[in-house]
Amino acid sequence: MRLLAVGSFLFLAFAAGCSNKLGEELAKDQPNGRATMFHTEAVDAATAAKVFGAMLEVNYNFAANLPEQIDRVQGRLTLRLGNDNEQTIAAVIQNGDKESVIRYFEGLAQAVSKAIGNEPVDIVLCRTSLDEPFHTVVWPSQPK
């Protein structure tokens, strides 16, 4: 019995140590693959579901197998998106908000904002992993 208790404790400790640092996963099967997104504890499940739903509705490309995460930073909803297109990354770094691909992310931010009651949204574009941000798209709150 004691061995079972020790084994159970070790299993739980191991499982806790392996929890995803990105947070809780949301997932939905799509025709072109499985859409997944994570949300931190700073974002409640209902808000995360609304954001995920809005992204699915505007056909955000979840099939790229890059990480996506919803968080709150200083009270603002923050959506971190991985990107592995080096040409796009270089263009955004060089041209900032003037780069045409930013219009796509502004549209995404607007859809997400609308889904959560028009609150402001920051989209942090990251190089492949979410710990290498290279640009932030700031979407203000909209009148209700």
C-alpha cells in the first residue's frame, strides 16, 4: 500500500511537471487539420472560447502547426502568434505597421475584439516560438 501511495505521488509530480507552459489547450478538428490554441490562467475559459471561435470564424490558419496563446498583460487581452515565414518577418521588422500583412492582423484583432465585447486587443507576432516577439499590433477598444 505504501509503495502504491509513493508511486501515485511520483506520477502526479511528474504529470504536474509536464504541464504545458502555454496554458490550457483549446482544440477543434477542422477539414485541413486540428486547430489548437492555448490560454493562460489570466484568461477565463469563456473568453478564451470566444477568441478561439472568432479566429475559427475568420479562418485563421491554425494548420501551420505554430503556437498560439491568449493571455492578459497589464489588463489587455494579448494574443501571441507564432510565424515561421522569414520573408514576412523581415518585412514587418523593416516596415512595421506599414507592411501590408499587418492589415490581416488588424482584421483578426478587430474580429477578436468584437467577440469579447469590443475590448482592446494586442497581437504579438513572434518568430516560430512565442518567446521571440518581433512586432505588436495594437487594436483599440471600439464603441459599443
